[in-house]
Amino acid sequence: MGARPSPRSDLTVLGPHTRLTGVRAAAVEPRPWIESFPVCPALNTLGIIHTGIQQTAAPMKIVRTRQTTTYFLACTGGKGRVLIDGRWRVCRAGWACLLPAHTLNAFEAIPGFTWEFCWVCYQQPPDQRPLGNAASPVMAPYDPQPLLAAIRGLLCESNGPAQPSLMMEWSRLIHAYVLRFARPSDQPDQLRALWERVEARLAEPWTLEKLALEAGYSREHLRRLCRRQLGRSPMHQVIYLRMRRAAELLATTELTVEAIAHQVGYQNPFVFSNAFTRWIGWRPSEYRRNKTAGAPAGAQRPDPAGPAAAPPSPQGNIPPGGPSRVLSMRSVAIR
């Protein structure tokens, strides 16, 4: 599963089995699939674009190659697959994942299984603290029921009385339950401090030995902690932080690829380019070109509303080998 090639173009296939309902913030860029969602201005104060509940099955698949939002997904039933760190991983009931901006994000239903999850999509304002940080988990165990109950509460209030004070309270609860995952209180201070230091010094030649020494742990203890707390190994965490920073620099600056490579700890730009392609799905030059000039023929432009923010597709399987995108304006059934 992890050896499959990364998708290279945006893709939206929802299929006939997808059912979703949600709430959107005020003044959100129009999207056909969220037009029927009630509006909750309280979401704007928390940087949330939309939130909701979804039940789906194959051939559902979503790919966002130049993600500009942070997307939180908590599985409430069944299982599906999520592309994390350039490899597909199973997300089942009782687990959640945090898909950050400026990375390749994708998820899909597994044939033969129903997948149920709730989601919260954030557009982080520049003046607000980022949702995730260097020590945020990528995929980890998580009880989705409190978040699910809060989303249902907001749905009920937004579709009914729509009392502003209660909508604000439900929105704050939703945000608090996402933060419980993104900023876990049970994470050791040494581990959190380690990744903050690494993020500030990405150009240094980090090794497992150096990381363990910096944190004050043995190598094996650091490995175990990272697997449990972050869902990845220590060195994969370093690569993730480097790729995230590189993608951000490519999207927001005019620095050369070589200069960016050096800033994130790669002396050889070719080695950096190969690593970036494996993790992000595009070569650095392609990522920058498509970010600034739009997507290539057959691909969708970046969708600021998140991985699920696109109209549904017609029935049928995803074309093999492909960058081709399946998309139509047929409306999704809303329950």
C-alpha cells in the first residue's frame, strides 16, 4: 500500500454512496457542494471554513496536490485510507489524522467497506496561531464521539433557532476537541521542545543520535514516543518538517530551489528534489509553477476549501494510471 505512486493531479470522485451534511462559515467562497449548508458566522472567529459529517464508500477518492488549508478528520466507523508522508495508511474507527497545509493530501474509501467520519477544515488567518505545530501528531488514536456530538449540536442549532450565543458555544467546543488532538496535553515537554528546536534549526544535519541527545532520551525510547505520540519515526518527523517548510517557501517566496534546499537541511538540491517529490507528489519546480500559474491541463486549481471541498463526480471507477480528473456538477445527496 505504501509503495503506490503518489497522485500528481487534483481528483474528486465521490460516487453514489456518499452522504454528507455540514455547516459553513460566513462569506466562504462559493462551492456547489456546500451551498445547502447553513451559515454559522461563529466559525469565522476560529478560522474554520466548514465542518460536518460524512458517510461514504468506494469509489470515493479526494486528492489535493497543493493544499492551502488544514484538514482534521476523525473516523467514527468503518475504515478508509489517507495519504500521509507519501504513503497510504488505513484510518479506522477510533483514529484521527491532521492533514496540514502545503503538503499533498488525499484520502479514499476502501472497496468493500463503509467509511464514516467527521471533519473540520481550517483556513488559518495570518494573525492567529497555527492549528498544528512541530509536535502535532499526524495520525493517532482519538475518541471521535465528543467532536461528533459537538458537530451534531451545531448542525441542530444552525438548522433551527440559530441563536448566535449557542452557535458560538458549539463552535468553540468543536475547536477545543480538534485542539485536543493537535496539541495533546499528555505529550512530554521534552518531546514538544525537541521538535520546536528542530523546526527552528532545519538546516542542521539531524541524526537519530543527535535527536536523542537533544531530547535527553535513549534512541529506542525516542522511537517509541514518536510512534505513539506522532504516528511516525523521529527521522520521518524531521523529513516532514523539512518538506512542510520547503513547500511553504516554494509557495510564498522567490528563493531558488537550491537556496530552499540548503535552508531545510539538504546540501544536494537533487537529493532534496527527489525527497520533495516522494513526499509532496510534485518536483519543487512543478509545485511552484502550478502554485503560481495554475494547474496543468486536466487538473484542478488549488481548492481553498479543503480536501473535500469540491463538487461530486459521476459514478464510475477512477481511471487507472491517472492524472485525469473525474468531476461533474451532479449534486450530492444530503441527509
